[in-house]
Amino acid sequence: MRRGAGVGAGAAYNAAMRLRYDCSKCPGYCCSYPRIAVTERDVARLARHHGLSVEQAREKFTYRYRTKEVDERILRHRKDDVFDSVCRFLDRDTRRCTVYQARPGVCRQYPHASRCGYYEFLRFEREQQGDDEFIPNA
Ligand code: SF4
Ligand code: SF4
């Protein structure tokens, strides 16, 4: 997820892998995923980054999401003008991750490939519109 730009940890992901997406041109779609699960290690890293206790960080940045099928801790969201809501750590103006150095593991790994489906959709729509900044409804 979004790099120093959003879950687009993409740009810094792996120099050896030729990436076919550019998070700096994307509004951070992956950071709008409603369930961005974090581990205790992720919470501890965020706590250190903010100078908080693990308990404080867990409460402030995450909440427990539980259904019959899953029981996980996920990042809190807030309202957004581009998508319905985004991760609380996405800067809604610059569309960049504000905790890039301390972002959770899932954000570092996404999109797990040299291509990003949303980015390809975005690029196609922008070409169709002749507008490099167009943001389609996802
Ligand atoms: S921490 Fe939030 S803003 Fe940063 S990359 Fe992950 S989902 Fe995006
Ligand atoms: S949706 Fe894809 S291109 Fe956009 S920020 Fe996430 S990984 Fe990067």
C-alpha cells in the first residue's frame, strides 16, 4: 500500500522486481480497504513510532473486528473525499502514508506482485478520459 506515498508500499518494495505501478500517481486505493489487519508486532512498531505504550497504540489506532469467520485487529479509518473512508494514517491531501517507516507488514507486502490491478484500472481510465488526474469510481 501507499508508500511514503499509501498500503502501496510499492515504490520501495523491491528494486530487483520491475514494478509496473506507481503509487505516487494513485490516490491510495489500497489504503481504503476496510479491513487492514495488523499484528501485535505492527502495533508495537506504531507505538514506538508515536512514543506511546502498546496499549495506547492498540486503542488509538486499531479496533477488534470479529465475526463468526474472523477475529482480527484492524486499523481505524476516517472519512475521505475520494473514497468513502481511508486508513487513519493516510494524509488525505497528499495521499501519502504518514507512518511509512512504521507501516504494518501487510502494507509493506501489498500488492504482492509486480502489478497492481487498481493501478492498471486507473491508468486505463485516465487514458480514456485524456486526464492524468482522473479518479474513477472503484
Ligand atoms: S498504514 Fe495506512 S496509510 Fe499507511 S500504507 Fe498502510 S493502509 Fe496505507
Ligand atoms: S492501489 Fe496500487 S498503485 Fe495505488 S497506492 Fe495501492 S499499491 Fe500503489
